[in-house]
Amino acid sequence: MEAQLKAEFPADTPPDAIAATPSELNPALVAGLRDLLGERFSTAPADREHHGRGESYHAIQPPQAVCRALSTDEVSGIVKLCAKFDTPVVAFGAGTSLEGHVAARRGGICIDVGGMTRIVAVRPGDLDCTVEAGVTRQQLNAHLRDTGLFFPVDPGAECTIGGMAATRASGTNAVRYGTMRENVISLTVVMADGSIIRTSSRARKSSAGYDLTRLIVGSEGTLGIITEVTIRLYGVPEAMASAVCSFPDMGSAVAAVTTIIQFGIPVARVEFLDSNAMRATNKHSGLTLDEVPTLFFEFHGSEASVAEQAELVKEIVADNGASGFQWASDPEARAQLWRARHNIHYAIQGMRPNARVWSTDVCVPISALTQVMTETQPDLEAASFFIATVGHVGDGNFHLGLCIDPTSAAELAEAEILNERLVRRAIALDGTCTGEHGVGYGKAKFMNLEHGDGVRFMRMIKQALDPKDILNPGKILPAA
Amino acid sequence: MEAQLKAEFPADTPPDAIAATPSELNPALVAGLRDLLGERFSTAPADREHHGRGESYHAIQPPQAVCRALSTDEVSGIVKLCAKFDTPVVAFGAGTSLEGHVAARRGGICIDVGGMTRIVAVRPGDLDCTVEAGVTRQQLNAHLRDTGLFFPVDPGAECTIGGMAATRASGTNAVRYGTMRENVISLTVVMADGSIIRTSSRARKSSAGYDLTRLIVGSEGTLGIITEVTIRLYGVPEAMASAVCSFPDMGSAVAAVTTIIQFGIPVARVEFLDSNAMRATNKHSGLTLDEVPTLFFEFHGSEASVAEQAELVKEIVADNGASGFQWASDPEARAQLWRARHNIHYAIQGMRPNARVWSTDVCVPISALTQVMTETQPDLEAASFFIATVGHVGDGNFHLGLCIDPTSAAELAEAEILNERLVRRAIALDGTCTGEHGVGYGKAKFMNLEHGDGVRFMRMIKQALDPKDILNPGKILPAA
């Protein structure tokens, strides 16, 4: 990276406050929380550390104490106490977030809902279910196995449904099934004063007032704490098939995807991996795929529809110079392929000892995808560390996995500049600074650039719903 | 209707204020608006009357003046002036709303955006387009004719895209393509202080902060005035086919639809019409269909997929006692069928001289649809006026068209009780008081019943974004 490229936006460290200690909590608050939770209230250093970080490069910022809630009423009780003592509360699910969402920027209490794992109701007749926030998507899909139904949203990580809703997560098959925005029907939420609301009925559509459901989805615990989620389910398709094919270069792979989407072919998944991502995948998953730009596909539907989709896709990729179109239609081969794709974060991390992955996450209108990826190529070539590119390209969304030494200030600074340049390109092409990872505190600095005056209205909403600023403070909104 | 059945909720008349006259407007405001708009500022009685009513039974409540805006900047200028003089502003598109959305409850200015009919951009490569708020869906689809694309959301009426977004409208093919909630990508909005924001980028998905787009969609002009809309487009399907079939009773028709949805068959449209609706349709559209409970279907897809869907549907309806499955696959026969369905509102109105149609609009989880419709049957039989039932049953959404004399206090009171009983049943079954018509002032009284404490947080949002309560006051939120 050239020396004159300075990050214009200030770095998002150091933390807003030196991590406060448990002893600085108000004793009456501590007494109240102990009373409510017994041993599920903890100030053990290991507990605090574990709850102060996600899976990315951000520094650990531990909360002053951890509360393990087991019910909506308990979450409400904790928030009421914290509101009384003006103490921040940060919700925590599985700790898989990527932009520092769970860092206790201003100290306070972490509410870990990871123990709220009850599957409240599965309603096959309505193709929906209600789960507590701590249920993971894997737990839910295992539970659904005998019903013929599944929940498609799949960000890869072993994350909670509550966390996915809070981050507006998506993943590999959003191109067919949508994101959490489209798949959450209703939420139970504890608001800043501890009151409990349900954001909507279970009707599939409604015009009855402001869309509180979608206001809370993606609000990252800053407007309320999600405790139950009602989501859509889908019938397991009659037929599924996966395929892999290779391309001479990134541009031709992306051009193929663009054509597929413009044709309206309902592919369930279409994932791009560049040659570095393929190298990391082969190494981590013991595969021997060609280490060239590659697309992974999955098709869902009836036997006839899957065959029809695959035939069309095969023609389009061939027209774009693809080679080695390989099928994986038996379940084991399919599972192996997608396991490899899902493990890409850890595969990239494994390319270097003691590394962390700084995963970028831009999304642009699909017609701009080739341009943003092409313009980014020189930055990748100039970088001093390993970088792999993977993308949910059917949505115009892709990630760079920057494999950095998190103790190196120079590498962090280099990564920061690279990330900022990427975000600027995406926003200039009418895209977004984050397609699915969320803002946390890592991307709050880009909010003005992306939303302009819209940020002022977001701030009004935050102030109205959380006037004391106790809900996950220092996230999403940039410092005023 | 039995005499002891009293409406528990107060009637939504009389208006909040006696309609104020133009001469009561602040002269400086009038001067400013004339200056801005010239002859597009009007206080003519006919203009005011026309802008004070939708298509339903609600009394006319004219604004004090009408402003015909031709650009976002003009809307901003009008709102800035109105904000300065604390004067209400009500946005107006095509005047097709059904719950009194455009009634000037507290007088003030109507901003008619019906003249903002520019199609700003069509982007086939991104399957999206941007239009001004006054573009109607018919205008847009005519414009798209040669592109191979179409915009599917179809509430029947000749309504504007801006109005559809403001009401979170849907219609006959939401079961396949979703509602305005799913199909609006981004909005340009004039906020209460006259500032102009764009609610999001054009990326298909984003996790970058609060979902302002979906907060404004369905907010009925109470949080901001929509001036431009960016929406998804879809490829015109390779094949389309329609079909009609008859059932011995409502229950078996609904059971068939429930099974079709639970099987995940991607029907594009599935509409229920009861025998009264069929009678009105035959009379209005000159058809000779059997006057029994009927389903209208439409299938979209490839030739193979349409054939496959139709075959499955044919089996399911036969299992549920259907007879007379009739195809309409040539374009003219299909168009005739759907024209008949679209004209149902006017067909019901035509069953009686000088009638208005009070169209109810509940939506429930699909497993509860038979129950709510069955429980409603005795009310229909006891009613003193003609009622037809039509439903977007694939979504769990249906309407009763009450054919009333709007000058009869007794009929209005009877309709009100019938509507309230229906809404109570829907909410008790975890449904909503409005699937697609919106709240306006007609249904504000049901908001507490449906949302409970959630209404308090909706009110906080309204107060934060419109502290002077000038944006379409008296709508959505019930009197505190």
C-alpha cells in the first residue's frame, strides 16, 4: 500500500472508556442482579473477557459483569435495574460477530442470552416457528429434521437466531430465500425501560402501523434486546444439487453470475472464491480443487426444476469461459463442498500462525460488482499480508479476508486503509459499507458517508427509544 | 345484527376538527405557497373536496388548500413553510385509499404528488427502477413493456407507487412476489422539517444501521412524505397460465389453498371469491361463471414449471372437492379473468344504487383462515345489506365488501359492529386488523388491541421525527 494513502476516517480504537472494573459497579445494582440471578451473575475475569469480543480483529473490551438470562422476564428485570442505575447493557448470543458488536465500549453489564435455547413452537401449517434468542440455526435445523421443513438463512458461523436478527444477517442462500429482514415475522423485545413488547402479529403481511419488527432487525441491541424470534420456515426442496466450476479470471465468473441473476434463475446459492480462497480451502479442508477463480452453486426445487436451472446455468457459465463443471448431487459430496465454504473464515485464519481475519463486507448493485472488484485488485496485489476474496455474488455482496497479525499496528493500519478504500468504492457505486456483518463500532465511522442526513433521523429514533443511551452504547451511530 | 351487539370502540367520526376554511390559513403561508407554486396552489372548493376523500365510506374532510408539487424540492419547500406555521400537511397520490388516509382531520394543506410522474431510471441489469411518487403501477408497467421486465405488486386500483409504499400495499400476487415491504429498495423522503433524505443505497441487502426504508414504508405520510421510490423489477415469466375452479363451500376452497401453500407451490396468484362476489362479478363484467365459492389461480414460470405447478394444484383442488377446473392460458382470456377480479370493488358497489363499499381487511396465519372465515359466516347471513367476500387467501388475507348506503347511520353502525367483530377474531388468532389497506383513521382505534404497549413506542418514534405533529395528523396512532 502506498505511503501517501492515509485513512481519512479516524481509527476506531482506542476504546471510548478504559474498561471499567466490576468494583466500579453500583453496589445496589450488583446486589439486585445477584438477587435476581444467583450464580448466573458473574464477575469472573475469564467470563468478562469471553464476553468482550467477537470473531474479528477488534480489541477485547470486557463488560464489568456478565448476566446469564434464562427468560424474557429475567432480561426485563436486568434492564430495569440497569436503567435505574444508568448502566450500559450489551446483549450477547454466541459471540460470532465481526464488527465489535459485543465490545463493552462504556463498560456495564453483558446480558448473555445464549442459555435461552427453548424452541417455543413449530407450526408446520403456517410454515413458521418461534424460538428463544439463544437458539442457534444448527440447533433449530436439527430440531426440524423430521418435519420436512428448514430455516434457510445461513451466515456460516454457529450463531444464534437472536444475534442473526439483531445484525440483519444473511449468508450463502439469501439470493434465493432473503435475509433476516425478509424472514423474521415477529420479535419479542425488551425495551430500554425494561418493558416487553411483541413487534407484530404472526400474519404474513400487515399494514397496521410502523414496522417495529424491521426497525429492531439490524439494530444490534441499540434499540431493544431481542428475546424471542418468530421466523419463516420452508419445505425442504424435493431435489437439491451442487456444482463447482472454474474460470480464467474473476471478471468472467462475476459476469456469469450477473447474467444468471438477470435471467431470474432461482439459484439457491452462488458463491465466488478467488484463487487464494481456493488455496486456503484446499489446505484447511483437505480438498484438491483447482486453485483458480471458482463458483460454487446450489440448486433447490423439484427434480425437473433443478435439472432445468442447472442446464441454463451450465450454458451461461460456458458462455463466460468456465471449465470443469462438476456435479455433487449426492448428499455427502454436497455437504463436503458447503462445509469447505463455511469454514473459509477459519481456513484463511489458518494460513498464518496466530493470525486474525479482518473480514470486510461491502455490497453493491450487481451491475457494479465487476467494477468494484476490479478496482480493488491492485490493493490486493500491493498488500503485505495474505488476502482471500469470497462473495455471495448473487446479492452483489463480497468479503475480503485480510489475514493479519492483530498485534501489529502497521498491519492494522494497512488493513484499515484497504478497508476504507473498498468502502468508499462501494458507496460511490450506490452500495453499502456492510451487506451482512453489521456496523458494530468497526463501521460507525462510515455511517455519515453512506447515509448523509439520514443519520440525524436514526439518532432521533435512538434518543426517543433509549433516552439514557444504555442499550449497547457506542455502536452503529458515529460520535456526534 | 342483533341489537345487543354494540361497538365497544368509539366510532371514528366526527372529524377531529370542523373542516377549516382556506381563509383561516395564515396569510403569510398562503403568500409563500403561491409564490412557490403559482397556479398550482388552489383553494377551489371542488379541488379541496376531491382531495379530502379516498374510495371508501369515510366522510369527506377537505384540506384548506391543495398544492400540486412537481418535484422533491417543491415538496420540501411546501413542508418547510407548513412547519414554520405549524400547519398540517397531508400527502395525496391517486386518492384510492380505503381507510380515510387523505382526510384532512385537522385541516391544513394537501400536497398532491400525482403530477410527479417521471420515471427516473430503469436499470435492467440490476432488476430495479426509480420512479417519482406519482407514477402509477399501470404507467410503470406500460413503460416497461419492451424491456421484458415488470413490477408485480398489484392492489387492483389505479394507484400511485408512492401511495402503495406509504400504505405498505400488496394485492393479488403478493403470495409469490411479496408486498411493498419486500419490493421497495430505497426511498427519497421529505421529513417534517423539510429536509430531504434517501433512506438507503441501492444494494439488495445491507446491515448498515436502522432500516429507515421499512420504517417509512407503511407510515402513511405520518413520518415523512415519499417523493421517489426505487423498487425491484422481475423478468416477465416465460409462461403464464390462469385457471378457475368451483367448490361446494368456502371451507373446502380455503383448505385447498392452505395445502397448496404448505406444499410450497409457488403460485403467482390465488384468489377466493364467494358466491356473492361471483354474482357481482358476473353482473359487472358480463361473465357467466358459476355463482359458487371459487378460486382464481395464476401460475408463472418456465413452461415446464407452470405445467408442474398446475398439475399439482389440480390434484390438490380435486382432493378438496373442486369441480370445473377451467384453463385460461391465452392472454386475452387471462386478461378478462383478472380484469373481472380487479373490478370487484366496483362490481360490489354496482349491486345497489348510490352505494359505497366498506371494505374490511384482516389477515391471519393461514392455519387460522378457515376458522376466522367460518366464525364470520353467521354475521354475513344476519347482515341487512349485500356483502361479498374476496380474499388473497394464499397470504391469509381477505376482505368483506359491505355494500352500504353511506347516508344511513343505521347501516354505518351495523357495518362498524360487523367490522369490529371481524377484527377481534383476527387479532385473537394472532392476525392483524389490516393486511394491506392500512390504518388511516378508520382503524386507529384497533391499534392498542393489536399492538398493546408497542403503540407507546410507535408514538415515541412519531414524536421524535415529527415533534410538531404536522405530518398527516390523526392517522395510524389512536388518540392518547
